[in-house]
Amino acid sequence: MTAGTNPDQLDDRAAMGLPPSFTDRIDRDRLNVLARRLAGEDPRALARLVEDPGAEMLLRLAAGTQLALVGDPRTTPLDPAMVDVPAARVRLGLPEDRIDAVVTAWRHVGVTRDWIVKEAPQCETSIAAFRLARYPVTNREYRLFLLENPDVGPPTSWRFGAYPRHLANHPVWSVRPEDADAYAAWLSRRTGRAFRLPIEAEWEYAASRGDGRAYPWGDDLPEDHANTVESGQLSTTPVGMYPAGRSPFGAYDMAGNVEEFVADDYRPYPGGRHVDDDLHDGSGSSYRVARGGSFTRCADLARCCRRHGWYRRDLYAMGFRLAETVEG
């Protein structure tokens, strides 16, 4: 991609920085060998292997692929695994004097200054204790919601509306924000618990601990920490498959795999400038913020303080994860 080119004005492969010819950076033959070797393994052992930081990436992917077919014990539709996030007073966002450095670092993938201006200025906020889902909502979990809510249509990532059983433990994506809200409300009714989407400040704090780190694991960008374009997957992956990218509080996939809608619509931070970019639909309305980046986008979008949203094309792989209110 030419520096300064807006990726929204390109076709999908060009926007991802890929050549027009076919490329595949994953050794599919070795992946098939590993998957056959794992056939018949106990699902609990496979679940441990998926999240084993000492296992090679292809072995973790093979284990997750097997789990999708035999049933992944980590994803239970009516009892999602949660992590505890303590109360804190934290500084979130990007200091204004860092804007130009971030733009320069990511100009080669089309990042413009206006996009980064949305992250500033840094602001201080108090966050009450809450719980956050360990994983984004998966296809398996979303299937039950659709079966019990026939007025909600299937995500467009389910080709022809067919449930992708072989991707049961992958995050669901191409979900509308109002359907994500409806999912949280449905699960609350079904369980008697207070599920919802996290507010934007909660999401960033859970991803970064509020200590200014660029990514959930720190400031560097190793290839094996997140499912972004740089990893070469070019598809969703089983949740939890990148254990080295786990957040400080124990949540997986907060960088890469799919973008995650939060509860808030975009508005500038206190003292910040309103940015009217291509995420607005032209009607004058705002848009729902999404966080965390995805398999379709470069790692700029996976930074903890990056603010994004849906551009209504499947290059924007929009999913979500749940928060739960803790009774005080």
C-alpha cells in the first residue's frame, strides 16, 4: 500500500497490504499433519494446548481446529468465562505530543492524522470493578442466541446464513452493534446476570491496565502475539490461540482476531477535537466505537488506545465481548 493512501478507497486485498496474486503464509500441509495427530485427544487436553505459550503456533491452531469439531469446553453459551477487573483511577488515551509519532509509524498502511487525533488528549477517569469475558463471543454462542431470537438475522460472515460448525470456537463477526446489545440483553434474561457491552474506558483499561502500553502485552510487536494481517492467517482463529497476547487481567484476543464493539458511540474526549471522518454515514449521526483490531487489518488497529468503528464492509470484521456488572 502506498503511504498516505486511505485503505477505505481500495479493494480488500489492497487495503490489507496484500498483492493481487494468491499468497498463503501458513504451512497448510504441516497443519493437516498436526491436526491428524491430535485426532481423538481429550477436549480438555486440546483446550490446554490451544492456550499453551510454549507450543508452536501451528500446533495451537491444529488443537483449536479439532476443538471446534468435538466441542470446546472453554465456550459455554449460558455461562461465559469471565475475568475480574478491579476498580481503579487511570489515565487512558494518547498524549497529544505522541500523535505525530504514531502517525509516522503507521503511515505506510494508510493511517492519517485525523484517525489518531481521536485518541487524544489523554484523560483521567474512575472505573468501578467489573467482570469481562475471557473471550469474544463465539459462533457457537451466537448460534443459540439466533435460535431463540428468530427476528435477528444471521451475520453476513455465515455464508448463505449457514452456521459454520467448523468455526464454532472462532469469534462471531459481521455483527451489527444493536444485535450485540440484544445478545447481552438476551443472555441477562436467560441467566439472571447483568451482562452488557463494556464501556469504552472499561475496555481500554482491561486491555492495558491503564499504564500506557501500546498493546495488551507491552510495546513491542512480535508476530505470534495477535491475529492481525501481519500474522498471515487472513481468517479468524480459535479464541485464546495467542496466549502471549493475553491482557494483564487474563482476557484473550483483545488485540486482533475481530474488532469489538463497545457500549459507547463516538464522541471526542474532554478537551479533544471532534473528528468527522469516513466512519460517519453522512446522516449526521454518530457511530458505535470498536476496539482491538482484527485479522483483516494491520496492527495499528490493535493498539490499546486506538478508536475505530464499522465502515459497513466485511473488511471491517466486527464482533464483541461481554462485560458483567458487579454488585457493589
